[in-house]
Amino acid sequence: MPYEWDEWAINALTAIEPHEVQQALAADRRWPRPAVDPSGLRVLTIWARTRAGRALIVAVYHSSGHTWKIIGAREMRADELAEFAKWEERDE
């Protein structure tokens, strides 16, 4: 599935490198979870780890065809990381 992002989304990354976002999206083990952003836009969040093990949440939305737009990424909070770790254990 191809991912694209606009320059504003890359510039909005805080303490996360674009290659880390790409690693999370390409990870073998991803936990897709639907969400709604503050403006009401329905998004899909992808919970995954980078190759170095950093736990990220990446938000994307369906653009057209098989293309998804990346609109943001952040590191998981402690409560999210605990939930994700439980999912990882269940899904092994």
C-alpha cells in the first residue's frame, strides 16, 4: 500500500525522523486502529515499532485508490505502550 505525505506533515514531525515513520508503516507487525481527529476527520492509526524498537503511532487517511496520506506521527504514551505491548503478546 503506497503512502504519501505533504511537506507540511513532514515539517510537523517533532523528534521523529521521516525514516522512522516509514519503518513503522513497513513493520511486519502493525496494529491498525480507526480514530477521529479533533476536526472530525476519520483516520486510521497504525501502531508499530521502528527497527530500533521505538513505538510510534502514525495517522493516515485514505486518499484515493490504494494510496494513503500520512498526516502525523508521535511516540506512544506510557498507557498506549502498555496496551500495545499486551497486543504484541496476544498476537505472537
